[in-house]
Amino acid sequence: MTEERQRQQAAREGNATWHRFGPYVSDRQWGTVREDYSANSQPWTYTTHDMARSYAYRWGEEGIGGVCDERQLLCLAPAFWNGHDAILKERFFGLSGPEGNHGEDVKELYYYLDNTPTHSYMRMLYKYPQHAFPYDWLVQENARRDRQKPEFELLDTCVFRENRYFDIFLEYAKAGPEDLLLQITVHNRGAQEAPLHVLPQLWFRNTWAWGYSEEKPQLTAATEGAIRVAHANLPDLYLYCEQLEAQAAELLFCDNETNARRLYGAPGASAFSKDGINDYLLHGEAAAVNPAREGTKAAAHYQLLVPAGESRTVRVRLAAPGLAEPFADFAGIISQRKAEADAFYQELQTGLDNPDARNVQRQALAGMLWNKQFYYYDVAEWLRGDPALPPPPASRLHERNHTWPHLNNADVISMPDKWEYPWYAAWDLAFHCIPLAMVDVDFAKNQLRLLCHDWYMHPNGQLPAYEWKLEDVNPPVHAWATWRVYKMERKQRGQGDTAFLESVFHRLLLNFTWWVNRKDEHNRNVFEGGFLGLDNIGVFDRSAPLPTGGHMEQADGTAWMAMFALNMMRIALELSRTNPVYQDLASKFFEHFLYIASAMSNMGDQQIDMWDDEDGFYYDVLSTPDHGRFPLRVRSMVGLIPLFAVEVLDTDTLQHVPRFISRLNWFLDNRPELAALVSRWHEPGKGQSHLLSLLRGHRMKLLLRRMLDEAEFLSDYGVRALSKYHLEHPFVFQRDEGDKAVVNYEPAESTTSLFGGNSNWRGPIWMPMNFLLVESLQRFHHYYGPDFKVEYPTGTGHYCTLLEISQALTERLTALFLRNAQGQRPCFGQDKQLQNDPHFRDHLLFHEYFHGDTGSGLGASHQTGWTGLVAKLLQPRHPDE
């Protein structure tokens, strides 16, 4: 067992708190709903990037590569100043939603390079220009561009010309659970020496200003080059700051308090406010820092002059008091933890021989682990305000999230992207748990449990979507992720955690009931989930009232529920191995699945189905108040989602469930039309397995004919969210003389304003949906076997098994990141510096989605959240998976 696995085991058994400190600081706290107390629910303008250096946050903290404890009481992160910027670089810069021509967008270059599950070793890279950072230029140029034009990025400015920038590597290593080393190595990539101010900063999250407790922690200068940490809920700690070139670091102190005079023209709570270190360093305001050298925010100020092509290093250590020589063993600890991280990943990557693939996978998993964040949001407190502050506007009690007063979150949670999405999202989180389970199955299980707790899940059974609108509806993939993580743990440890499986299953019974009661408006097993996370994919905004009136019968919403029912059935069958009572619940979900499958194929008196046999595709159906029903013939991911609803039951599973078998046989004998429609129950497949699916062989082949057509869905890099057919044949919907609604193929960012225009399902490639397609094809193959073949790609005359097609899709998806025969990575697009520069080409970004034709990365740039699934795709496949 590797040293890292031993640390994980010690933490799991409660023998060591290795997870107490980690990368739990957000990359962005400003512009979030939590920090919004406006009267008009406008988070982007209530707190801004310009305000952030002066505004003491209520609910969380932000920093560059920051770490903190699990309750985020104490934070540590570096800040930098190149001598030219107008502000201290304490946080990443980016555009708010209204500022970006495609929505919010971080405008920095940083990479998560390495991390271990206990955060015993972590490494990231930040690229900081030596010229003044072009804040205004980025804002103005992106404001000038419309949705038709690409985003204007930092690399598009001149600040990286002639390599006039610093590569700043942050390395953290733990000598013990509460002994944290930070090494900051600054490389000057330019041809001239350049100055840089480096400031490791230590501060407390403000917990004292809101009127709940008067107890205030304190940071004070202690022995030479050390800062003492005094907090009632933390152990005694010191930040030891190494002497550099015979000079001790300058220790600076202020308070993590709002500079009310700067922001509001009013006196503040402290003479030494949050931006005091910024004002002292950049503006020479000696009175901005506390001469008594105490406060709730502190920094160790190092002034470096870095020669051309060389590097300089700053080292600090957060540890117990009394270390006589805190830096004597520093280099050895860093080196040892790095070697242990290498050993951990070497074991994980057994069988993955391609060095480039190993690098991509390791960085994907590093991003997953770096994107953990302490997430704090008590909706009841947020709605009513705090005792020590003016009450929020009365409108708050009737606006955003007011129906979720029970929600009280204060946990370390996996984020989609800690800058662009610094809040959890229910369906994103389910996908995150798959790659997370590869390295830390206990954390993955905990994440799945979290959303099922009473202080997350709504009393009516709904899972919270995300903080911008908790009541939005995400696809019900929680049961799928729970089952997948359970199986992954069983493979890793030889035994599955049935207590975990059972606890989540019981909570998901409530969630399934919520779907049945709330989203099946006409009690016909046809579901209207709303936009279901697929922003901009359809003719209308499916979360809003339809302009035509009436309602939408959603192919994807209904198919997601069929998948949900099968997932719940499969979990119940597993639980029935030790408790036969679960056989009855398995039967219940089997029957739910059949009724949903029937509804998808035969609805209403007019017999207009979601399935179109001529097109070989599923479509949403618009039902209008005048009883008109119109299939919306958009060939999109909506019509492929029915592929996800597939389960194969083999003899080993069924031999333990006689009551389940008896009930199913009775049901199918008495409802033969349902059995004939979908089940193939009486037609054993390969190895005496049985197939449950929305698609029989004929329909599946028709659907795959579309999906595997390179003129439609199939790209060189995966399956597009919308068929390329609509490039030349846009779908147009118009009733009477009203406005036309048009859907056409857009391979890159959205050109519409729905959902802010920054999410686009009208052409790009999305990793999570492709991952589910790959898995579904594998399950179909498990039933049909090697004799069942489909033309791949469509029109080539080349036939493959479904397993071979799943492997081919996997190769297309992983090709997004891997160097091709020309040494280029498609995800980097046409940027020559990214493709060829040795200081760029092997550092990966994991984008939200990818160009449907070229594969270049788009959207959020650090969304290893669900794009981190590439780590699982790269892993050599086990026969049981």
C-alpha cells in the first residue's frame, strides 16, 4: 500500500485528520448569490472584482491557489505585484456575466498540475505578466464584441510577448495533518531581469462582524519572521516565514473588514481594513497597516529581483509553535511528498503506457481535487439578514431561493469550476463523483450523501440545483452515480458499501416521488423537467412559460426518468441480496419503467409519438391549449438521451430474487403489450442476460444511424449536441403571424441570449453526455454480444460491434487532449503558443465543452468538474466495468 493510501486509510479510520487543510478556498467569491444583498437580485453588480479587495465577505473567501481548514476559519494564499499593476494581485480577474460577450469568463492563465486525495502534495502554476495587467483592455474589448465573435482572451493581448511573464509554481506539502509547507518558485521567462513582490497572506474568514459572536481571532507578529495564529476553534499555529538573502520578510497586518469609506463613503469598523496591505504596498500609505503588528489579515512581504531565465523561491510553513528550525527539513519533505504522489499515480495508472495520456489523466484528477471548495450558504440567515447589519430589502423574502429556507450548507464540496461556477450543481456533482472515486472513493460517497441530507434536499424531495436558482430542475442522475461509485468501490476494495447504497437509495425514493408528483402534470408518465441543464438546446426556453401556451412533452425529461427508474431498480436488486424486502421495491421501479416506456411510444388520441419511425429519432412534442400537438423536429441530444435508459440483468443477479422474478412474470403475462414493447424479457441474450431498454434492436439501429453519421452528430472528437444537418436545414417554428423560433447548428458559443448566452447545446461536444453514450453502448453490447453490428461511421460500409463503437467514441473524446500525429492538441485550437511553447504545451485546461468541428476548448476553462470524466475514459477498462 502506497504512503498516500495509508494516509487515506488513517483518515477513514479516524486516526489522523489528513483532510483538515486543503484547497478549499474559492477562486471567486464576488458576484455570487451568497454575497448579494441587492434589492433587485443582481449578484454581478452588488459585489464586483473592483470591490473585492475592500469588501469583507459574509459567506466565503477567495484567493490564488488558496488553502484553508475544513470550516474555512483560517486561509493561506499568495499575492503578487509586478510593480506596474494598479492593484495587488490577490485574486483572479475575470468578466461578470453581463460584461462578457459570452457570459462570465476568467481572464487569467493558471493550471492545476498535481494533487493527492489527502492534499499531502499539491502543485499549480500561475502565469503572471511582467507588464501591467490589461484589466481595462479586456473589459472594453469584450464589451465591444457581440455574440457572433470569439472572446478576447489574455493571450490575445500583448502582455506575453517576448515571454515577459513569470511562471509561478505553488507547491504545498504536508509534514503532518496540521503542518503545511508552501513553496513559491518564480521563474522569469523573459530576457531581462524583472522585479516581483511575493506576499504569502494569512487571514481569518470574518465570523465576528455579523452579530452572532463577539469572539474575534487574532494574528500577531511573534518571533522574528513568524506570525502567531490565535483562534478558539483552531490549534495553536505559527506561520513561519523564511529569511531570504539575509533579510527577514516584512510582516504586514490589517483586518479582514470592509473598507466602508472607499466603498460607501462611511466610516468602517477598523482603521486597518481588508485592502490595507494593497494600499501600503502600492500607494505608500503607511497608516493602512497596523503598526502594532496585529490584526485578522497578515502578509509576509518578499521583494525579489529575478534574473532572466532564472528562478527564485519563497518558503513559508504553517505549523505548531516551537519549531526551532522550520526550514531545515523543508526541501526533504517537499521531495518526499512529491515522490509519494508519483508512487500513488504510478499504481493508479497501471496499464496506461502512453506518457502523454498519463500526464493528461493526472492533470484531470489534479483539477478534480483542486476544485474542492468550502461552501457555506444558510438560506434562512441570508433571507432575514444578520443582527449587526441593516436588514435586507423586503423584496428578498419573495425573490430568489425564498422557498428553500431549510437549506443550510457548510461543507467541502466538489465545484464545477471554482471561478466560473463557484457553487455546486446537482447533476454536475454526480458526474464529478466518477473520476473522484478513482482516487478517493470515500470523498465521492460523501458528496453523493450530502445532497440527500435534510439540510440540502427540499422537504418535498427535490434536490437543490445550484445557488442561482435552487428550484431549477437538473437531470436525475444521482442514482446512476450512486450505483457507479458503489461498483467502483467494490472493485477497489473487494466489497461494496451497502450501508452507503441503502442510505442514498432511501433518500432518492423521496426524490423519485417528487418527480412523479410534480413533473408529470397530466399523470401520463410523461415528464416536463424544464431546461434540464441543456441550456439553449431547444426551440424555447423550457424553464419559462411557453409563448404558445400549453406544455411540452419532453423526450429527454421522460427518458431521464426511465433511466432513473432502472437505476433505482438495479440498486434495489443489489440491496435485496441481504434484505429480500427490496425485491418489492425493485418490482415497483420495473413497472414504473415500463409505463414510462409505453408513454414515450404511444400518447394521446392523435397517436403522435415522441418516436418518429421515418426519421428514426425522438422529438419533444408541443401540446397547445387548443389541443394541437406538434413534434418539434430538432435533431438534438434530447433525442439521444433515450439510449441512456438501459439495464442488463444477468443470471447471477436474478437467481437471488425469486419474488422479483415472480412479480415480473405475472406483470408481463398480464400486460403483454408492454412486454412486447420494450422488455425482451422472454428473449435471453448473450450469457442468458435480459435487456431492459427504451430501444429494441430496430429502433436502436435507426437512432445510431443518425448519431454515427459524420454529416450529423459524429464529430472527430465525439458526439455533437445538435445534428450538423441543421446547418443547412435550420428548424423553424412559427404559428400564425407570431415570431419565428429558429434552431440551427452552432459548433461553438451560443449566439442567443438564453441563459446568458454562455452555455450552448446547439452543436458543441459535451463530455458528460458522451460518457453516458459510451456506457450505454457497452451495456447494450453486454446483452447483444459480438454478432450485433452497426455501420460505423454511417455510410462507410464498415460494421462494428457496439463495444467497438464505444471504444472508438472513447478514442475520439480522449483525442481532444492528446497530442495527434502533428504534435498538436485539438483542445488548444489554433493558438501557436499553447500548441508549441514548451512552457505551455503540456499544461492542460479542461473546458466546459468543445467546438463541434475542431475540438477546441470553449466555455469555462477549469471545469474538470464533469470534463474530468476524461480521466475515467483514459483508464484501461476492466472487464466488469
